[in-house]
Amino acid sequence: MKLELRGITKRFGTFTANDAIDLVVEPGEIHALLGENGAGKSTLMNTLYGLYAPEEGEILIDDRPVTFSGPGDAVAAGIGMVHQHFMLVPVFTVAESVALGYEPTKAGSLLDLAQARKKVADISSRFGFNINPDAVIEDLPVGAQQRVEIIKALSRDAQILILDEPTAVLTPQETDELIEIMRQLKAGGTSIVFITHKLREVRAIADGITVIRRGKVVGEASPESSESELAGLMVGRDVHLTTEKDDADPGEATFSVRGLTVVDKSEQVVVDDVSLDVRRGEILAIAGVDGNGQSELAEAIIGLVEPRAGSITLDGQDLAGLSVKERLGRGIGFVPEDRSTDGVIGSFTISENMILDLYDQAPYAKGMSMQPAVVRVEGEKKVGEFDIRLSSIDDPISTLSGGNQQKVVLSRELGRPLRMLVASQPTRGLDVGSIEFVHKRIIAERDSGTPCVIVSTELDEVLNLADRIAVMYRGRVVGVVPAHTPRDVLGLMMAGVPEDEALARVEDGSAATEISAAEEDPA
Amino acid sequence: MSASTETTPRQTPANGAALRTPVDWKFPIVYSALALVTLLLFGLFGGAAGKSTTFSFAAGTDLFGIPPVTVSSMPTAIAIGIVLVAMAAIATWLAAKREKIGIWFPVVFGVLFLSAFLTWAGADTGRIPITPLLAGALALSVPLIFGAMCGLVGERSGIINIAIEGQLLAGAFLAAVVASAVKNPYAGLVAAPFAGALVAVVLTFFAIRYWVDQIIIGVVLNVLVVGLTNFLFSTVLTQNPEMWNARQQLPVIPIPLLGDIPVLGPVLFRQSILVYLMYVVVAVLYIALFHSKWGLRTRAIGEHPKAADTVGIPVNRNRVINTLIAGGIAGLGGAFFTVGSGLAFGKEMSAGQGFIALAAMILGKWNPIGAVFAALLFGFARNLGNTLSTMGTPVPSDLLLMLPYIVTIFAVAGFVGKVRAPAANGKAYAKQ
């Protein structure tokens, strides 16, 4: 089926998320929609899927105009969507999830789950998905959940499949599996719209590329374009994809974790007997797919979760039993993973957010009272130092973009002498420009002699920042490897393969991924 | 495809022994306390030496009679006390080994504890009538069960309904008025669901149309219904009670054969049509919720409404429909207070039963069958209190009247274990 979007415009209030967007997807084509976070890719696809109503423009399928008043219409027209955040009910079985909305029934409008099961089994075996129809969604790994979403779309005879940031939650190897699935679907005549901001994947799989920036189409590109060309198109200026840094000059290990074990509310072990040392003046990056215990490890270090066993020592002192405030007082800087809920308070002003953990200390406080004038003056200084773009320091922080909010968080955490820095996903959801800035500040902090622990699920970021890399899988540290470790080895380790075996498999060539192959292409 | 597609979420830790979960001493402590109470208060120092207790089962209509059982009060209580002490010891031992015990354990323990208590409490009067005790328990459970079903249908679709209390009261009121005006109790039964649904209309209007906090709306609605019925009661109903508030009672319809089984027959099958309707509602809801298209969609909009929306299920329309159906169910339950019991309407006669119904729903883990057993437990506790205080036992009657509420607190606070409410419960769903 051929899909065409003509002049699609979608506004939210005064904000134009999509501005006269044109897009053509030919039958059996894998078309990449490339753009930064917030460029309007997801809005466009939600419009196409009938979740949003566009203010202007039309959608054509096989050259006939169609209008969708809801996702039901889009599905009927042959469009299937795999959302970035999966639309699966965690407590349902796979068969129930696939049946939902299109329930096969038998007499008396009772569910015919046997038929739903059969459908799942059919599609699963046709594409080699290996999905058990009776498995409960929340027990499945994300890669399998994504395949359930694809089965959902295929079971409704989707001719056009929209994949919204499908690789964000996958290991490199799982990404390879997904690419293989996409190829099979394409061979079967399905058109695929592939939304991403990851340049590497686009070049590995796409037949055509449309780049959008700030809600507008800024150009078409071919998969042969180099990564920096694509990045330049996406960001609108020349960008450096890697941050310049000198080799680390590590001192003695002042921070260490021994046998740390964290158990979550449902008694699952999420951090499992982790031991790590971080030296002064080095960055230890913690790599791993989201949800493998990295976040809990970071939270245990700052004291947000109580470990069940093990110790954490900083400068020779055990941190056990210390409150978060006391730990901050010992000089730990903490950049939380979820900026909007844990990093800032949206309705507070920018200057207030800069002193969230220093409000009761000099010079911001004097006895019982705060010193608003000092808060403002110090805030203005940080605005300059951290290049925060704002109209007034007294505006609520929610008026700032994600990148500038993160700079406020960094200005707070790095703006005092630190003995150690923990940053969880420091650049998640940021534009390329802000990422560069954040990386530079973290490297500067390292160079001033602070031991740094950076948790990141983006392999690019890990390779960019790390002096050593600890890979976590299911709560355990699979191995600690040097910074120049090949991408494929890290990918295998992120799937739980031990370092030696991963190295051996990469050397004999049995584990090279498509993504890394794309990297080797002359750009 | 890789071989690792089907995996369980997490494996056991590497250093397993070091991080065993802490021992849960809650249950062993409760068991031990109850066992000691049995042994000492009901047995050794119960003051029932030389007395005897008779449990009677006959109801006069039985196919065959079960002879009454007479036991010697003090030795029986002591014997049960010893068994309970042994059970508490087993529970403690298993807890120390971190092993789980099946649901049968607390059930057996509870029945034995209750037997010991009845043996002791009946020692003075000599006779405990088992059949009326159970029949009364079922009767008192009727509004609780209807209320719990109402709460469950709402919450499974993501709407918290605190207004069950008000819906019961509204149902009781309208049933009484209509039955009295038409001089037919069945007319009241037909009218009652509309009263409950009317309250639900207001609830959905504010909760779904205007995203008002559902708990606040529910509380306000309860107050509103109390005020409204009180006002109408003291103006219209008391002006002309013959016309508007005459007593009407649904007749008992014995079911042939089933109604003649000893104990079970009089308890379950010699009831009014309202109780038989209750059986139907529970059975239908159970099947519908877990085996029908409606049930799948209802559970989806209560867990993850956006997922339902993306497959074309109108979330808010389904929520409105379900809440209205739920209101109707609660209204029907309210009819029990008036036409179901043969009473005229009285001010605030629902007396907090709507909240106990909510507790039954939670204790039953949002499952119709579980909620029924929870409601029966509360109904039994209440009837036991009533029966014992009229029989004249050593326990002060005011204390006995607290029994259902004490059971509620213990049940909901301690014995539920891990419950999981529908994930989107109480959250308004808005589309961009």
C-alpha cells in the first residue's frame, strides 16, 4: 500500500508540532522518519494513526484521501502502530492482548480465547517470533513485548506498520533481530515507517529517509549519507558526535561498592551482589539495557533505596545508615534519571530549583530565613556559567526546554565542591547541542579529580564518556571493560554474555551486528 | 531469533543465603494470641466448668433431622485450645523456615476458634442455634454483596465509587416509597436500581466529564443522598406514612427439594427473590468479567486505558456504562433494607454498609467470588454479635456490636496480603 501525507499541520494551542509536513511511503518501503526528540515525529504518527486530528492537510492511501476519526479507522484502513511506550495491559496474557478490541467471540458473546491463541501461534511461527500465547505480558522481556505489539498489528492485516522509536529499549542484538523482522515484513509487501533519532540504525535499514526538525520537513536523504551529514540535517548545524577529551589520569579509588544487593517491593533482586571501585579523576560508565538494575544502583548510592546487603564507602567512610541529605553533605552530586519528576519541581522558579538541596545552607539561608536576593544573584551567575537559555530566572522551570532544565540540574549538582558524582541518564531526551554541553561539563568534573559514575543506556554516550565501562545485566555486573571495547562485545555483554565469550564470538565474526557493520561503511 | 526470548523476569540471587527475605512474624503472633485466648479465657479460666453447650441444627422443614450436639463446655474449649496452640506452633515453625501456608490454614483456625468461642459463650444459656445464625449471616450479607459487586464493576473499569453507601440508601428509599405507593413489594424491587443508577449518573458526570477527584465526589454524594432522603422522610414520608412509607415485604419463595436440605436449605434456598437475584448477579458478573468481550474491555480500561483507546475502545463511554450498571446493582442491594426486610424506610438506615462493602471488595481482591466470601465474613460477624447479645452472654453487648468492624479492620489491614488494584483506578482519562 502506498501512503502519502500532504501538508499535515497539527497545533497544540499556540505551539505548532507539525507544520505542513509532506511524506510519501512507497509500497514495500522501509521509510525512516529522522528527527531529534521533540521534533514532532511522534505527533505526526499519532495524527496518521487517528489519535490526533490534524488542523490542516490530508492523508492518502493508494492515492485516495482518507480521514480517521480514531485509531479504529486507521486500523481498518490497514495501518498498524507499535508505540514507543507499548500499549499492552501488563496483567493480560499475550492472547488477551492481541484479542483486545477485536475479540473473537462464540455463542453468548463469550470470548473465544482459543481462536485468539491460534492466531498468535500462527503469526508467531510464520515469522519465527517464538511467543507463547499464554505468557503474561509483564513477565516478558521488552524485546518479546515488542514482538507482541507487532503481532497485534499483523493480526489486523496491517499493510503499513509504524514503528515509533522501536530500538530505544533493545540491546544491539535485539535490534538486529528487529531489523531482520522488518526485512521479512518488507519482503512480504508491508510498508514500514520507522521513527528514530539514531543515525546508525537509519543507515542500516532504511530505503528512504525524511528528516524533520521543529515540526517541519527539512529534507530527504539517502541511506548512503554519512552520519555527520544526517546529524547536521537533523540539528540544523554542524555537530560533533564525539566529545573531545584527554585520557584519564586516575588517582586512588575513593569510592567503592562491595556486594551491594537491592531488593524491590515485590521481593525481586534488582541489584545483585555488585562490587565496583571508582578512582579519582575517572569516569566509570554503567552500560546496560534499561531496567537491568542500573537505576536502583544509582538510587542506592545516594540513599533513595535501602540495600538489603553490601556496603558503599566514600573516602574510606561507610555510607550505610546515612540519610540522603547527609550523603549530599558528604559531597555526592546526584543527577537523577527522570528529570521532570525527580530532578526539578516544575512549578518552582528556575532560581529556586538551583538550590533545592542547598536551601538551608549559607549563603542561601541565614538562621531561619532564606536570602532570596542571594539566591537570585548566585542563580544569575550559574545561568551564565552553564549557558542556560531563559527569559527570566523567576519563571517556573517548566517553561524551559528539557535541555535547559537539565543544565539547571547540573548547575545545582556540579556547582559545589564534589567528592563524587552519580549521573543517571544525564542526556536522556536532550537535543544534540545540549548533549555536547552536558558531556563537556561531566568531563570537566572528572578532570578536576572527582570520581564519576555515569549510568546510560545509550551505547554512544557510554563510549563517548567512559574511561572504564561496567556492563550490567539482570542486576549483576557482567564485566568491567576498558573504554575502547568494541561495540559488538558490549552489545553481547548487555545481553548477559560474559566478557571472554563475547570477545571470542566477536573475533570469529559470529556476532557482528548490522549496526556495527553500518558503522564500518565508508561514510 | 535468539534463544532467550521466553524468560522469567528475575532469577535467584547469586549469594542466595545472604539475603533471605525477613521472616514475617505477623501471622504467628496473631495465631498465638488467639490460641492463648482460647485456651485460657474460653477454657481454663472461662468459668464454664460443669456446664454444657448444645448446638442445634433443626429448622422444622428438613427432609431429615440432624440431632442437636451437646458438648461439655470447658473440656471442649480446652481441647480446641490445645489444638490451636499446636497450630500456632506449626505456623511459627513454617514462618521461621519462610514457607508459605495455604489458605486452608487460617480457615481451619478460624472455624476452630469460633467453635471454642461459641462453646464458651453458649455455656450459660446452653443452646446455640446454628441454622438461624447462618441464615441471618446471609441476610445481613445481601446489601454487602450487592455493594461489593457495584464497587467491583466500577473499579475494574477505573472508576472509584465511594458513593456505594449513598446508592444503597437511595435504593432503599425508592424501593420503600414505590412499593408503598403501588402496594406491591416487587414494584419497589424494580424501582430500586434506578435510584442507584441516578446517583451513578451524577458520579460519572463529575468524574468523567469534569475530571473531579472521584473520592471527593463519592463522599459528597453520600452526604447529598443522606440529606435528600432525610429531608423527604421528614416532610413527605412522615406526613402520610400510609401512602408513602407503609411496610411491604418480599415473600420468601422456598425452592422445592433444595429448600428441604438440612441447614443449607433454610440458609440458601428459603429466601426472597432478592437473594436469588444476588446469586444470579454474582455468577453472571464472574463469567462476564473473565470470559466475555465486555469483561476483557472492562479490565483493559481499568488497567491501561490508553492501550484500550489505541485499539478503538471508547474508554469513557465504557466507563459511564459500567458505572451506571454498577449503580443499578447497588440500588438493588439497597432494596434489601426496606422491601427485602419488610421494614419501612428510616433515616440513614444503610448505616455504613456501603463502606463495609468496599472493604469486602478489597478483601476479595476485586474478584466477585472473593468479594462474596469477604462479605459473608462481615455478615457473619455482624449476625454473631446480634445473636450473642440477645442470647445474653458474658461479653458486653456493645462490644459484640463492634465485632464486624473489628473484623473489617483486621481483614483489610492485615490479612489481605498483597493486593493489586486496577492500575488506572481513579484516574480520569483524557484524550488530546
